[in-house]
Amino acid sequence: MSYTRESVLSLMQEKAKIEETLEDLWNILNTNHVGMREPLIDIEGYPRSDIDVYQVRHARHQIKCLQNDHTSLLKQIEDGLASLHSQARTIEQDPNGINVPPPSPVSEPFARVDKVEVGSPANVAGLQEGDVITKFGSVMYDNFRDLAGIGQLVQNSVNSNIQVSVIRNEEKITLYLRPRQWSGRGLLGCNILPIEKVDR
């Protein structure tokens, strides 16, 4: 599939709409004080009277469907951005190869996702506990000093997408995280821990 700047922007707008809908659906679950796994029947087998069972069941189904759509869109956006960057490199290429980046090295991780709150921006973006981070916006292994740098980047990127690359089960995944105010603490709703650098 060939990508244009307009088609990638359209995919990003579609992704933003899905994220807004997901946030509304998570709010429905939060209002009913349930997540994705709590039972909807009581110990006697009757529908629980303390929650809106139909509303919760519908919200859970929609969340599962939309999360799959979200994952698919992220993959398309990643492919689209890679295609656009490749086109730009071809245009800007010089004879000596000075401006051509070297083949992508295996990025080294510098931080790990320790915890992700349900319904948080990190959760909506697809971050999972145990993900190891190789890129967080402009922060990478070589220039990572401490978590304060990530914190400053997050503060400066409220309501804007941050490209985050993680390794999960030996697979490299690119996500788009949008820091924002939500019903929980912080702008991300996840806990990130630094990984000790190994002296070489």
C-alpha cells in the first residue's frame, strides 16, 4: 500500500477518535466500579443489582473491538510514517551518503513499564506492564539520564502524541502515547522504572 501525508494524517485522526471513544467507555466501567474481568452475576447466579449490567457488558464488548481496531491503526500509521520517511530520504539523499541514516541498530532499552492503570492514557495507547522502552519521544538509550527528562517531555507534550518504541516478547512495537488529564493520577497513568546501564 502506498501512503501519502494526507492518508497518514487521516489514520491519525481516526486513531484519535477511537481513543476518545475508548476513554468514554472506560469511564462507563469506572462509574460502575468494574474493569474488564469482574463477574456480572452475584453468587446466586442473578445479574448484579449494584451495576448496570447491560451497559457494562456493551462497554466491555466495544472496548475489545476498538482496542483491536486501535492496534491495527497503529500498525498502519507506523508503516505509513516509515514509508513517508523513506520517500523523504530518497529525495534528500546525497552522493556521499552523509544524510542517509545507517541501518537501524537494535535499540537498547533504558526503562521498563512497571505498572499501567486501567483506563489511563498509557492503557489506551497500548502500553503493558513489562514492556521495555527503547525510545520515548526524543529520549533514547544514548541520551537518557534519568526519569526527570521523561517527566519534562511528558509535561511539554500534554494532549500531543509521543512516539514510544517498546520491546514486548522480543517483538518491537511502536505506540503513540498522549499525555493528558484523566480520572486517575498523573498524565500517563503508568509507572516507569530506569534500567541500569551496563558499563562497557
